[in-house]
Amino acid sequence: MALDFKKLLKDMLVIAKQILGEAWPDVEVYVTAELQGITDRILWIQRELLAGRITQQKAKLMFDLQSKNTKIVLITAAGLSELGAEKLLTAIFKTIANAVNEALGWVLISLI
């Protein structure tokens, strides 16, 4: 199954706006850029896996690094608390996990 990356980003932004509420206008630029980065990383992972240039283990590592970097930006640049950033990313990943994992045919995004 092919992923619709525009829809993926849109879905993530909807969740971010809902969770951040009144703070959204102040953090929109940071959050949007970071969620675009996550989308780009997933696209890269899909492409590299299909080409056989990376393993699932390396793909998982790359996704985890992107997630950690995003969390750091949300805390520092967007001014979210660590708990707030974690809550936001968990909600976003819950929203996209099934579509991403199904498209890849294995679990990249786990919420355990």
C-alpha cells in the first residue's frame, strides 16, 4: 500500500492543532517544520527499504532519531514542556501508526 504523504502530514497537523489549542499560533511554524521532517523521514525510509539500501533495524533507528530530534525542537524552540512534547508526539504517532506500518508491511511506529 502506498502512503499518501500529504494526507499523513495533514493528519498530523490536525492532531497538533487540537492538542496545542490556543498555543498553536505561537508554535505553528516549529511544529509544522518538524512534522514535515517526520513525513520526509518516513518517505526516505520507505524508498530506501524498497531499494534494499537499508534494513528494518536501520530504518527503526533513523525514525527514532528523527522522533527524538523533533521532541528536542518542540521543547526548545516551541517552548513545550517535555511532557507536552511527549504527549503531542504520542498522539500524532497513534494517528499515523496504522497507515505507516501497513504501508511498510512491518512495525516502524510502535507505541509501547
